[in-house]
Amino acid sequence: MEDMTDIILLTDDEGNEVEVEVVTRLEIEDTEYYIVSPVGEDEEPVFTALRVDYDEDGNEFFQSVEDDSEIAMIEEAYSMIFEDEELN
């Protein structure tokens, strides 16, 4: 199987550019989310959930997910996907 890893470049709140690997994409209740992890981390991977939002011109941008109920919903969907993959 060919490795199709997606790497995207994000800018953090302090203006630093950070490369992240897209672990998976989820669509929940008509909202798209990306689960990402920083590239080049030697330690235990850190996963971050990003919501895809759109500005007034229709341009796509990523927004950190900080709402506890939204995070719980994403974690549940993520767990269900990977449980299904382990069964197959």
C-alpha cells in the first residue's frame, strides 16, 4: 500500500509555522474536522482536533476545537472509526 501522508503547514497564534501530519479527517453533523499531529516529534505523538471553518469570502481556514462537548463528540467518532478498522 502506498503511503499517502498529508502534511499541512499551519501558523500558530504567535506567528510560528508548524508542519503537521493529517492523521484523519472526520465529518460530523455537516462539519469537517482534521485530527493532526506535529511532524518530527520524537516523543509520544500529540493529537489536535481542528475544525474547518470559512471566512466571509468562503476561504477555508482551521480553528482549534476548545469546547469540551465538541471535543468529546470528535473523540467518540475517532474511536468508532479505529475500532472498526481493528475489526477488519
